[in-house]
Amino acid sequence: MIKTFFTTTSLFLATTLIAQKNPVLNGNYADPEGIIYNDKYWIFPTYSAPYEEQLFFDAFSSSDLAHWEKHPRVLQNTQVKWAEKAMWAPAVLENNGKYYLFFSANDVHEGEIGGIGVAVADKPEGPYTDLLGKPLINDIINGAQPIDQFVFKDKDGTFYMYYGGWKHCNMVKLKPDFTGLLPFDDGTYYKEITPKDYVEGPFMFIKEGKYYFMWSEGGWTGPDYKVAYAIADSPFGPFERIGTILERDPEVAVGAGHHSVIKVPNKDKYFIVYHRRPLGKEGANERVTCIDEMKFDKKGRIQPVKMTFKGVKYPLK
């Protein structure tokens, strides 16, 4: 399920219309994971910089989608002894009163130490500490570089993680305390579920009983980065590619991808939180975080997202 449901009303008490503008965060941030914690919207992004400088995570919170409070360095490599460079792609969720931040580190290759780690905190803003003292997944299985993880809680309470770069995507079943993996019913630990044209950046949510699986295609350093999706009846797929829903717009930005989705509580309203490269910017790390509305047609298919500079308005209608 999308990790955004709660019962409070305080998030929606504003009476004046507030305009959010894209990008929503100051500075270069990418791979944003959006979520709702404790009556607030949160974004946990990658600090977009050269690998040797990309050694920490900042978080941002907001009550109105327009004014964002920065929570600096909620996790940094001084708390993760095995992470020497390139910490990126946070995936976050709350479970049993604890807050978890999964991350990629070291741009690992065969025979190297790195991959997917997990950190834990008592508050959304941290500080987070390394849960395991080692990677949760280090090895390259089914050709998938262990990066770009997304943790998904299914309807029955089971936690799955989808991950993978190098055009391969695996899913695994997580222990409820996130200290390791559990076997699937057939005794295996890794299942490859790679859809057509998949590159990286998986994301999953449920809408009206259907499993929407999304991913990024193309190269993250180039202008043609984009997001596609599939719909299935099971978290295991099969995930047959339906189409592209987010891509370059010559009037707005290029390199749009590596996203997450937020569902507004008690409303049939969805936002896509993503990064893009502003026009005129060509540096690999010149990426900014934006939010736009994501809509569906009558058949439940995702309509192409129109990237904007104005973003969304608050209160939400």
C-alpha cells in the first residue's frame, strides 16, 4: 500500500490558497521519496553531487506543500562505517513506532562491499543509525546491481522490497524487523520481475485492488530519463509495460524520473514526486525535486503527467 495513510485532520485546516512552486526544494536534490508522517508531508531525497561528496541525506517536511523545513544530515556515512561514497535513493517507512531509511551506497560492483543498507530512528527527522552494520543486500543477483530499493507493505502486512539497477529488477521478502530476508513459498529468496525497458528506480502502490508498478527508463545523466508503469493483480506481477507517464518537456525540463507517489489521505488525489533537469542545465548532478499531480482515466490507467512550474495548490480540493 502507499505509505501515506493517517487519520488526523490538522494537515488540511488551512483556509487560504497557497501556491507551491517547482522545484519545491532549494538546491540539487534527486530520487525523492515522498511520504506522510505525523500530519506532515515529507521528502527524503538524494543529495545530488559527485559520488565522493554524496555522503549524507537531508530530509524536508511541510504542512502545505509550499513551505519546506530542512532537516539536515538525518543520516551520513559517519553512521554507516561501510559506506565510503555515493549514498543515494532513500526509501522510507514507519513500522511499530520506528522510522526506517533504506539507502544505496558505494555504487557496488562484483566483489566490492556496498549495496543496500537500512538505518533506523525514533523520529522521522532522525538521527538515523545503521541497523545492521553491513549491507542488507551486497551481492549482484540476476544481474541487478543492488541499488534503488523501494519497500512496500502489502495488504496482508508482508513487506517486500523491489530493487535493482543495470536493467534488472528483483523482489525480496523482508523480515518484519528489516534485519534480513525471508524465503518465498518456493524456498527462493530473490525473484526477478523485470518489465520491458526497465532500467532502475522501482515504485509500487495499490489502487482499487490493483498493483501499480512503476520504474525509470533511460540514463539518469541524460535528457531522456522517464517513468513508465504496469498494472498487475499481484505484487509478483507479471508486469506488462503499459506506457510512459513522465518524460521530458522542451518547454519545462528534461531528464524527468526516479519518482515516488503520495496519495492524499481521504481523497482520490495523487501526487508524483520526482526529479528533473532544468532547461539549460547539462551537468549530471544538476537535478531538482518537483511535485505535480498524477491523474487516472476511467479505466484506472495513469494519464501522462504534465510537468509544471506552478506545482499544486493548497488546500487540496
